[in-house]
Amino acid sequence: MKHLLSTADLDAATATEILDIATEMANVSGREIKKLPTLRGRTVVNLFYEDSTRTRISFEAAAKRLSADVINFSAKGSSVEKGESLKDTAWTLQAMGADAVVIRHPASGAPHRLADWVTGSVLNAGDGTHEHPTQALLDAYTMRSRMGRIDGLHVAIVGDVLHSRVARSNVLLLNTLGAKVTLVGPPTLVPTDLNASVQVAYDLDAVLPQADVVMMLRVQKERMTDSYFPSAREYSRRYGLDGARLRRMPAHAIVMHPGPMNRGMEITPEVADSPRSTIVEQVTNGVSVRMACLYLLLGGAR
Ligand code: CP
């Protein structure tokens, strides 16, 4: 595997291998020696055209724990603001010897174009409304570590599915790994054209008692026009996860959210901060999973 662009490119064996390597990485990180020499002498560039907290920092931490050199590039304050194209930016990074480029971009498909222009590996850290494969992998890792398996789980993905690259990558990966997925949200925010096997539901209260995992999504106000969206109060009333709804879920079921959260909109603080929530765990697991991805793509050998 040279690039990680989409979870559609991962078969069950490869996805499981990434999760298994991530488990090994987590064991290393948990011990006294926190750094591996695996990527010494290699350079990882974080190329971010959109804001990020979790993904950018955890890719940086992951690369550093593997002893790689890391260059952080933010479009804000760079020559992108003078009009430099993605292609010219890519060539500039190539000239500086990037072995891997981690890219987040507002345009769906930008990482795929980048992969044609650079000789190193490209990792998609979120492209428009298209995909966010490492988020889906860390979500799968979290499900497996909490529930002991992924095959046969019923995962409800709730909220603004239409604009969610997290949802798209999760649907594809969970299909591959044998989970059953139900998409839940207002009809205007749940696409029906996903090229994957999912159920669609509009009544959250009917789905909750049957779910093993409830993955809440951020309402992406920045990506929608007013016509798509009910009022915030109406949205919370019908699709927000609060304490009463949490108590209707099976006792073993967990609550996930990729972050950042709109507390009080799609999830209440009572639920986000409850022991049933894996939100902080997901962030921790993100470092090990991204270490596994860099390890698998860059391989350690020059
Ligand atoms: N989940 C996620 O992608 O978060 P960031 O936008 O903070 O990276």
C-alpha cells in the first residue's frame, strides 16, 4: 500500500492489520520508551488547508513517536494566500524531500490529485465532504477495544450525514469489517445514494434501543445553507443525544463522536462526559492508529 486515500481501498485483512499494528503501537507508547526509531531520517509533511486540532496534532505526535522529521504547513500565512496552486505547493514540498504528505483540503478529491504529483505517500486527513479514512480507522479501533469485535455490531451514525466525511469513511470501513450500519437524521441531511449497504432511519428513538454503538456527528453549519437545516432547537429535540435518550440505549452500548462537538446541539455535556462516551479515548487511539498507518506506508526502510 503506497497511499491512504479512502477506506474503500482497504480490504478486511489490510484494515485488520492496521488495527493490530495500532495495538502494538499503543503498547509501546504506554511503556517507558515512548519513541521507536522506525522512521528515522524520513520526513512527514502535514499540509493543512482547513482547520484541525485532533488530526493535525495526532499525525504530528505519531510521526515524532516513530522518529520522523515533521514539517507543519498551514495554508494560512503561506504562499497559498498569494494564489499558489496545490500542484505548485506539492512540488515545493517534494523538492524539500517529503517522504509522506498528510493533507486536509476543503475540495473533495484533492488528496487523489496530490498522489499524482508527488513521489511520496499521501494520507488523506479529510477532503471536503468526501472521506476521512484515519478517523474511521481510529473509530474502528475504539469499537474493537471497547466491544471486543466489529463484525456483527449494529452502529447507528446520527445527524448531519450529508456533509460528513467521517460518516462516509466509517460506512465503507464498517461494511468491510462486517458491522451493520443505520444512518439516522433529518431527511435533508441523510444521503440515500451511498454506494454501500446501510439502513436509513429518521426516528432516533426507534433506533437507539437496538444499537451497540451510537456515533453522533457534528452539525456542519459551515457546509450547509439554511434551507437544509431545521432550527437548532428542533434539531436537538429530534436528533440530539441527551441523558434520557442515553438511558434508552442497551446497557453495553457506547457513544462516540469524532469531535469537535457542538455541545448542547447534537450531544449534551451529560452524555459527552459520561463513562459511556469514548470521545477522549478516540483522540488517544488516533495517535496509535496514525502511527500504524505511517509505519505501513513508509515501511521503515529507505
Ligand atoms: N475529528 C477531526 O477530524 O477533528 P479535527 O478537525 O480537530 O482534526
